[in-house]
Amino acid sequence: MRLRSIDTLRALLKQEGLSIGGLAQEAQCSKGFISHLLAGRRSSCTPALGVRIARALGVPVTVLFELNRPFAQRRRDQTSGLAARPRTVAVRPGEQRPADDVD
């Protein structure tokens, strides 16, 4: 899960009157991890931890985090629209021919 906004996380901490350590204890993670989220050094976490952080702050998980797209979907997004490159094989050093021309 990816953090939507550092500012929202900060505001919710203040609103709930929680310290970094208090949130970490409620969410069952380290103070360092929460500190890294707030500083922007980390921006993602596991879904389970995202849910625990959101519960500790009294908000739905979607207020703080967005789901990461699965790797396969990201890969499809990166390659969609790109023309397939023809395969080539090396025949002699420095010379290449399309794979279909190889005997």
C-alpha cells in the first residue's frame, strides 16, 4: 500500500493526539517506520500494517493509503502500446540478422 499524503498522516496524528511512538505502539510497528513515513523516506507498507495504522488513527484505510497495482498489471502498463522488437541473432561478431533468416 502506498501512502497518499504525508500531510494527511501528520494532521491525523495531531487530531488524535498521538505521538509517533504512540502510533507505532497502536499499529504494532517501529517508531522508526512511522518517522520514515512522515519524512518521506518510506511511502509504502504491507496491507496489514496499513490497516493497523488507519485503525489507530480512526479512519478508513483508503484515507491514508492506496493499493499498489499488482506487479503483472504494472508490467502490462509499461509495455502496452510498444511495438514488439524483431528478434535478432548474432551470426559473426558485430553482425546480426533477424532470427527468421537463420538456417
